[in-house]
Amino acid sequence: MKYNENEEFMMKSVTLSLLQSAANAFDFGGPVLCDAHHYGEGHINDTFVVWREDHSKRFILQRINTDTFTNPVGLMENVCGVTRHLRAKILAEGGDPARETLNVIPTLSGSTCYLDADGGAWRAYDFVEDTICLQQVGSEADFRTVAETLGKFQNQLEDYPASTLHETIARFHDTPNRYANFEKALAADALGRAKNITSEIEFIHAREQDCHVLLDQLAAGEIPLRVTHNDTKINNVLIDAATGKGICVIDLDTVMPGLSAYDFGDSIRTGANDCAEDEPDQSKVHFDLHLYEVFAKGYLSTAGASMSIAEKKSLAWGARLMTLECGIRFLTDYLEGDHYFHIARPDHNLDRARTQFTLVRQMEEVFDQMLEIVCPDNH
Ligand code: ADP
Ligand code: GN1
Ligand code: MG
């Protein structure tokens, strides 16, 4: 795992003294040492590692992005509720809850979140040791593992009381609304960047109707609302470094009512290809139907028992729409001045958007096969 190499492009810096004073608020069982380098490759929160002074144990300390998550206390209620539920399931299955779900470290005053004097909101977790976190798929076996782990996660949350969850980001996967936000950003063209993206604009406009497919199916009662993760990028699943077993689903900030197609789709977007999400050379971007099949089989093996034909078919649409939606979001951020996603270079969001659109175009070419794979012979 690498540190972000170009932190000058990060949206908001965190000084060592700010980090240390946040760390001092948590019950780490003693004083900790901080390192102000960002850890990992998340696009939203500021993530750091802190060590106990005697190096006996390390923790993840995160500043929650409160521009994105405006109710961090409600968000942490979700995380605590969901991890409590998962812990009980893991125990019942004979698993190890200390590694197989996030463990929230309370503050010294017993709350789950520390609010600093600048309005920052911080939380801490045990560091899940001896795991790897994939930025790209290295092997079919790893991708199958991610699929099984996410399918199991969905299954474990099947009986979670959805009505108790705070909606941490309104209309998160409302693709038509993402489209409308893109149109607003385009009309405003605050930085004069629209002239650089004429073919991307055309690409999005040609797919306006597609944006409605999943929400129309939900509104028609054809597919069910479930409790879903909603941000199932492959780097949000930790895999055991020694055994290759799926260990822990992380980044629970967006666990909310949603569609299985969202979780399936976002993993396909990030894993069923041989390129990075931000690959600037589009000739290197290839949607891999075989990896799609590998993921589909793994996911359906752990999550699929109660899925209707319509829901299985919606998974293929999930792949297409989560990729299109993410591209639309990256391009909207590019037009608005890169204020949402962390960037590490100029035009980073533009590269990310182009990669998503290349993948969408390739998925469209093999869409009949994608449907057949998730729902063979309509079963
Ligand atoms: P973001 O919302 O910004 O993506 P994440 O919660 O996904 O933030 O954390 C960013 C990265 O930090 C992850 O991709 C992973 O590499 C690492 N990480 C987060 N939580 C843990 C943990 N409990 N143990 C080990 N690594 C973690
Ligand atoms: C963000 O937090 P992270 O880096 O796992 C984003 C996802 C996008 C993804 C694109 C809360 O995920 O929705 O799909 O970037 N998370 C949020 O890489 O907006
Ligand atoms: Mg993440």
C-alpha cells in the first residue's frame, strides 16, 4: 500500500499537531505516535495510521469528510449498529469478529466520534493486520474472494432494520439525479472546462434514458430494496495476506437502503478490467467479461439464494449504470473544480471519467452475454 505521492493536490491538509490532538481524544490504551502521511487510496476521508508508543499495536485514525458526510454522528451510529449486527453473525458462524468486521475505538469520553475545534470529525478503528487491499485485480482467485465476501456481507445484513439507518448521503445512487447535477455543472461551466470534454458530454447525453433503468425497476416493484454497502470498490474489501481468504468489508459510511445491483456493479466497475480507475491511456482499458463471470459466480454463491430472475438481471444493469454514474460524477467534479474526489494531479477526474466511459462502451457491446451470465436461461 502506498502513501499518496502528491499530497499538494489533496483538498485539505492535516497538520501533525492537529492529528496528534485528535489522536489524544481516543482510548487507544495509552499514548500513540502519529504520522501525518495519508494512508491508503481512499478518495473521500483523510486516513492515517497511529501506533502505540511501544509499537505493540496500530490503529486507523480518520477525519471524516464532513463536506460529504454532513451528519458524522448519525454516520457513526450507522457504523456501530451495522458492525454490532455483523459481529453477532460472525460469532454465530464461529468466525473471528476482531478481524472480520471493523471495530470502533471510542473516545476517552465514551463517544464514537471526536469533533475538533475546526469542525473536523474524527473516528478510529483497530487496524486489521496481515491483510492486503487490492487497487486492481491481480488474480481471478482474489476477485472471486472479493465477490464471495461482498455477497456474504449482503446476506448478513438481510435482516438488518433498514429504517434505523441514517441516509448519510442523500440520493447517493440516484443516477437520474447525478445526471441532472452534471447538467447543472455543465450549464455553469465555472472553470471554462466544458470545451475540453465535448465528446464526453455527447456520450452522457446519449445515455440519459439508461440512467432511469434501475430506479424504474424499483418503482415498479420488480426488484427489492435491501441494506447495501453502496461503495464496493475492490479496495474496500480486505483479504488475508497469508490465506487469500476474504476478511473484512470496510468503509461502511454509505451503508444504506439500496439495490444489490449497486454493490455488484461497483465491484465490476473497479475489478473486471485490467486497468487502474484513473488510467489516462484509453487503449489500455479493457472490460473483461471473463472476470465479470468470475465475480458473478462468486457473488451469487453467497448472496443469491433469495434473488428473483429480475433482480439477477438487474445486476448486469448495475455494472453498466454504476460505471456510467461514477463517470458522470467524476466529470461533474472536473467541471466544478475537483472539490469532491481527492485528486493527485491536474485532470485526474477527467482521466477517471474517460476510463469509466470506455468501460461502459465495452459493456454495451457484450450486454446480452452479461445478462446471460447472471441469469442463465432466465433462471
Ligand atoms: P475512504 O472513504 O476515503 O475510501 P476508507 O475507510 O476506505 O476511506 O479507508 C481508506 C483506506 O485505508 C482503505 O482503502 C484501506 O487501505 C485502509 N483502511 C481503512 N480502514 C482500515 C482498517 N481498519 N484496517 C486496515 N486498513 C484500513
Ligand atoms: C469514493 O471512499 P472511496 O474512495 O472508497 C466514493 C464512491 C466512488 C469512488 C470512486 C462516499 O469511494 O462513491 O465510487 O470514490 N465514495 C463516496 O473511486 O462518494
Ligand atoms: Mg474506501
